[in-house]
Amino acid sequence: MPLPFATIVILTLDPVMGTMSDDKGLFRMDKVPVGRHNIQISFVGYESKVIPELLITSGKESVLDIGLKEKVELMDEVVVKAYTQKDKPLNSMSTVSARSFSVEEAQRYAGGFDDPARLASSFAGVATRYLDDNSIIVRGNAPKGLLWRLEGIEVPNPNHFANMTTFGGGGISALSSLMLANSDFFTGAFPAEYGNAMSGVFDIKLRNGNNEQHEHAVQIGALGLDLSSERPFSKNGRATYLFNYRYSTFGLIKPILPEEANIPVYQDLCFKINLPTNKAGIFSLWALAADDKIKFEADADSSEWSTVQDQELGYATQRMGAIGLNHRYIMGSKTYLNSTLALTGDYTEYVVDYLDFDFTPNPSHSINTLNTTYTLTSTLNHKFNAQHTNRTGFIVKNLHYSTLLKYAPSIGDDLVTTADEDGSSTLFHLFSQLKFNLSSRLILNLGMHGLYFDMNKELVLEPRLGATYHLTNKQSISLAYGKHSRLEPQSMYFA
């Protein structure tokens, strides 16, 4: 619900600049000096919040969507001291092993390439595989155990050249930093709403477009050429769109490079349309699509071959996509319902031959897979009071697959079919979680996630428990437990 007449202050200016939100919770501050600023938001009955080092640039507005947490205890007289916790996630149901990150952090992190996956490698217990691969290893777990969620929906690995060298990894994120809002990353003991995840969860959000004026951006760098646009649909309306298209820099310069350079070419498209209504709730339509191509050309001089990879001849084509319609409906002051219908999918064609030293091609691998998923999810969140909140929901996913896998046991052998399957299966999730603010110092999270996969008729119940005790305003002790499970890649069920 909107908070009218909240106080917003920029702490890093002298004299201090401030304003108040209107009766709809909206505010605006003009002529803020360029630079990094700390912004404090205060409201009676709620905990003050500080957004640190917000970057204000010229030529582009900063649009903020800020939430405040209700105080558990109210006294006749209090002294409020505002501070910020960088490790505190957006999802209030999490206890430990959770971290929020901003797109601006991904841009600042050395070696991050504006990629949230590479940013995550700076978190405790997280490592990446290679410099040219952004696969995430959480506490020794395989990268394929990571759950990727976009706008609350599980999506295929949203990386260019996904799963080419490592299941769960890729070359670079297909999500441009110009599209991302603040998001969460979990490395264990996930809240009950997250299922089908073994090692970690990336819960990525897309920001809304500017609701006041037109803004367009063009940027080019080592990764690609970005074209972005955002604006309100009408001058007095609240509906907005945000659009971004990116084409790889390597694809632009490929015509001037030698053919044997094995240059990868990729492109991606992402958009979000936000449609608030007065009585029917908030609708949003969003989509992400990526297209990747690479050819493998062996060196023309066989004396230069030093590894088997030097003898490869072939190509790889990959595509992934996701489109969803989200509806958020607020029922009174304590309850909201969030529902999403989405279509997601990924396609891979991978053909490789190995050349003999007389340049005779020998078939090695032939992979052709197409996975399509229809997803319906709905979550009901109800706050009984400041001490007790419940979040309950379901996820139904209808999985369609077409898998053809062939390989040669040894160089020179004929291809052998290891999997040739077409069909569908269904995955059901049901979850519920309770959050108890027993006092201003003690918080309990109790939940259960149920997962049923009809292909192998397996039911898994996953309890989630967590507790946090605040010793002081800046020190706390947390303990959490979670049982987690994850589907294998579909092709592994048939090979």
C-alpha cells in the first residue's frame, strides 16, 4: 500500500535536500547534483531506510521503488537511528545465506561485465569456474543446481551459449543491465516459495520504465551494442514501457576477422510493459529472448594442433525465450495476490566433427533439443498483524520436450543414438511459509515446500526453518535449515 507523507532526505548534501511523498506515496526531487548520494526515507510507525551511494547521472532520471518495514513495537517515545544492511535481501521471508544486489553494483564490480552471475562470485561461499564462463559454484555444488527466476517465474538458463561448457553456466548474461531492478541471490536455506533449486537461487526483477518522460540510451562496449527506450504511454497515465535490444560487438566486427577466428555472435531482446489500474490491480507483460550462433573452424595448418579441440569442425545454434503476464491485486490493507501465466523455452543444435590429420571429417556429436514449458503460479500474502505474516501459493508447470542425442564412442566410429524422446510431463509445487516477529529482536520463519514430478512419480517434502536474534542494531545471530531438490536436465532422464 502507498505511504502518504513519508519524509525523503538526501543526507550527503549540505544543506540537506528533502521532500515528502503525496497521498499516493509518490515523490519527486529536481536538480539533484550529479554524484553518489545517501537517501533516507522515514515514516511514523515504520523503520527508517537508507539507500547508500545512489548514483545520480546527467541526462537520465533515477526512478526508485522503495518499501518500508513496519515496526513490531511502538512506544511513547523512540529515538530512530537509520542504518543500512547490504546483506539484507528484498524477500523478507529469508533468514540467512541471502543477499540483495543492485544493477549498479554489477556495473561497478571489477570483472563483472554488467553480469549478475559474475557479481555473485564475490559473495561468501560462491566461486566461478573460468574467466570465460560465468557458471556459479555455491559451496561446491554443481552449477546446474542453480534456479534462475525472472519476475517470479523459473526460466531457462538466461546466458548466451548456456550449458555449452558447463551445465548451468554460460558466456555472458542475456539480461542487459539497463533492464534490471534490485534483485536477490540465495545460497542456501531458501524461503519456502523457492523449489526445484539445489545450490542457489537468482531471483531477478525487471524495473519499470520512466513514468514521467521519454528516455533513450545507446551504448557500445566490449560486450555489445545496446539500444534502450522507456516512456509513459500517455502524459497523465501511469502505464509505461521499457525496451532493450543488444547485439554482440563481435558480430559487428566479424566481417573483418579471419574465418578461423571462431567468433561467437549473439543478440538479445527484453521488454516490460507495466499497466496499473485503479481497481483491477497492476498488470505487467514482460519478455526475454536470446539467440546465439558460433562456428568451429579447425586451423588449416595441422602442425599447429595441440589439443583435440583444435581439430573441431562444426557449429552451435542456441535460442531461449520467456514471456509472461503478471497480475498483482491488493485486497484491503493486509493482503495481496500475485499471479503469473508464462511460456518459456530453449533450443539447442550442436554438431561437431573431428578432422583427421589428412583433414577427413569424422562425426563426433549431434545434439538437437527443444524444451517448452507452460507455467501458472499464484501466491497469496496476508499479514495478520505486525507480528505474523503468511505466504502460500502453488506452481504448475507443463513440460514439453523433444530430445535427440547422438555421439561417436571413438573418433572414426559411427554415431550412436543415446536418446530419442518426445513427450511431456508435469511438475507441481505447493508451498506455505509463516513469519513471526516475536519481538523487535527475535524473528522466526517456518515453511514447507512440496514438489511432485509425474514422470517418475516422485513426491518430495522440503521443510524450511529459520531464526534470527538481533543482539544490537548492528549485530545478529541467524540459523536456518532447508531441504532442497532439483530436477536433472530433461535429456538425462532418457539417455
